[in-house]
Amino acid sequence: MVLAVLFACTGAASQDPADAPDPVADDQAHVELPYGAVVKTTIPFTGEPGATLAVRVTWNPQAPPRYEDGRPVILLARGSLGAGRFLTGRSMTPWVQAGFVLVEMLLPGGTDDGQTSTGTFDTRGPLGQLALAEVANWGAGATTDSTGRRITELVPDALPWLGLVGMSAGVNLTFGALGRDPAFTPGVRFVVAWEGPFTDQFVNVEFESPEFRLNPAHVLGSCGDTTCDMPDLPAMLAFDADAVGYTEAPLGADRVELEGLFYIDENADGAYTHPEYSWHMIADAGTLGAVVTTPSVELSTMIDAQADRLFVDGARPSWLPSTSWLAEFWSERDASLAIPDLARARPDLPIIIAASRKDHIYIGVPDSPHIRSLTHFLQAEGFAFVRLNPDASYLAPMADVAPDALPDNAAGTCPTWPDTPEWLEPEIGEGVLDRYAATAAALELADRVHEDNFAPNLAQPLFEVPVP
């Protein structure tokens, strides 16, 4: 275990939308952090014999605790398709300045900043979900690290509960981890979900092309809680066996080219022509040697029904697994299947969904279906406190904007189309609100849990909001 003082950080990340980058992780600037203690440690992982999980804890010991009885703790579930990475630069600063004890981790198979989580990367499946849950239990003070220490022996005034913050694809991982066994993580007292997909269709980015073009078959405002039917898509779907597609390979591997491409023949010439709408695919990291891709069950079922028309011999391309294989794959990774169990077991778990009008992935999809669907689905499943975006009284001082420039949606309400943009955070500055929205949401929920105050809206913050 290493204890060190953090003085400065820089950070960079891919701009590829399928990498699901976290907010401002692409910052290139050198940012001074004149405070902040960092502890690097490992947590025993029960998912595989002898495996351990890399964990990093960051906080500001020079600042007084937010509450008389201690400092709030959060665990970050990072985005992307891979095993995660640690925050750097401006991405880290808001969490430390807000007074959190920031716990980060790498999923099994991940390596970053000189740390490695041993074990098997399973494309954020059961092993990844269990890993997140076990680190959550450690962060809440219930278990010990590989040296036998609880978090309170590293951060003596850490509170014995935490919030779980899912960023981008980390939202799907978060709800999957909590829903797989809701009784396993009692120390998780709130959830923040930042611009995250939560179904197979949303995770596979099936509503927007790699060029951020809207799927022509998507009818704005038509998605249900967990599916988007797109009834016109079967007739529009086409396959060009001579075109080259690609699949996104997790764990930092290069893209894998695919023979053949699914697309929509917008100019009706019988062949793919850039930039006609096309699908890229996500690969299962455990079977990359065979280039097995993982589109949604809905898309795969549609391909089955159109196989005789799409393919010369009616056979799917070798890189596309069967629908039954995909159904089993997504049954362990589609958070919409786990959320109902979590809602029945823990209806009092408060949740804030943080999202802006310019989504970091669905840039060309104006109705933000993943945000609207998740908000309504969580409320319909019975969670008592579900709010879209933090209280303006928390976000405004952090982002240095006027409260009336921000939405202030009451808990229990849900956006409808075409008014959805009014419910989302506006674009103010370059990434300003993305930088602070999740932090403000976590700070609001930590205060609400601490004070047991779940009023639908707040006239003012329950505790002072730190100004950057």
C-alpha cells in the first residue's frame, strides 16, 4: 500500500464515442492540485481464487469533514467498454473539492497508473458486477483490504456508508451490480447515474451512427421504458458483404475490422456509401480471437427475420453470434433486467440521473431516449426518490452560473417529448456542467441521506456548497 500526496495531474482520453468517455477526461491541461492524499491498495476478490482488485482512495485531509460525524464517501463506476481507469486532472478536482472521500477501482483484468486488478475481464458481466459490489462494501467500511485494513483505518473520519456514482456505461454496471443481489450491498445509500445507457440497445449505441447521425428508423419520443421498437427498421435494414465494418475491442485493444456491414441504404443504390447510417459493433472481450460481436437482442432478432433477404445464402456473418447466445450474454449485462429486483428490495434507495442537452455519446439523438426511459422506468418500478438532474441550488454555485439558468426538476417528475431538452442541463461553457453535474448530484444526495430529507425540491442546499 502506498500513501502519497498528490500535487498535480494531467489527463487524456479517446474521443471515440463508443469509448463512452467520462466528463472532461479528455482534458489536456496541466492542473495544480495543492492538496489531496492518495492511498493505493488492493481488495481481495472472491470471484476468482487469489484475485485482487486495484483500488485508489483520494481525499483532502486538510479540509474539515463535511459533517460533524465524518466525510461522505463515493465509489466511482467508470464508463467505457473496458475495465476502467483512474481519474486525472480536472476530472478529479470537483470530487476532492466537494469534500468527498473518492474511491476508484479497476475491474478484473484492468491496469492503470501502476496498479492492476487480477482476474478475468468478462465485459462487465457477473465478475465485473461482483467486483464493483465488493469494493462498495469495502468503501462502506464493512470489509478489509488485502492488508487487513478497513477504509476507516486509512481515512479515520470516513462515514460508514457511501454513494455509488455510475458514469456513462458505468450506469449499466452500477445497476447490474446492485440488482444482482440487493441484500449484498447495504452500505450503498444512494446512486447517481450520469448519462448512462442501461439496456442492450442503448449500450450498443443503436440509435446513432459512428458519425453521430440519428438512426433514420428512430421515431423521436417513441421509446418505451426498456425498448425502442423502430417498426420501420426491418424493411430499411441492409447488409453489404463487401463493405468493411469494425468492432470496438475493450481493454484498449485496437478495433477489429469485420467483413460486411449492416447499414440503411439511404440512396437506394444497393451498396453502402459513406456516410449512410451504419452500425458498428461491440465485441465480447473474452472471445476476441473469434471476433464475436454483441449487438442487442432486438437487432439480432430483426436480422434473423430478414436473413433470407440480407444474406446470399441466408447465413449470418461468422462474427455475428446467434440470437440465443446474445440473449444469454445480455441477460447478465442488461441492467433493465436487474432494476426490478433492486426496486423491490430497496425502494428507499434515492437516485439522481444527471444529463445534459448535448449528451457525450448520443450527440445526434435530440430526444435523449436513454435518459427519459431510465427516469420513467425507475419511477415506475417504485423507487421513492428519483430525480432528473441535481437541485439547481447545488449545481449553480459549483458551475458558477445563476440558478435560474438551470433546470430544477422536482423528484418524481419525468420529461416528455418534445419538452425533454428543457429538463436537461444546458451547455454553458466548454464542459462546465458536465464537470460538475454528477458531483452536485452526489453532494445533494449525500446531504439528503445524512439529514433524512427527501423533499421533492429544495429551496437551498442542506449544507454549504463548496465553490471551486
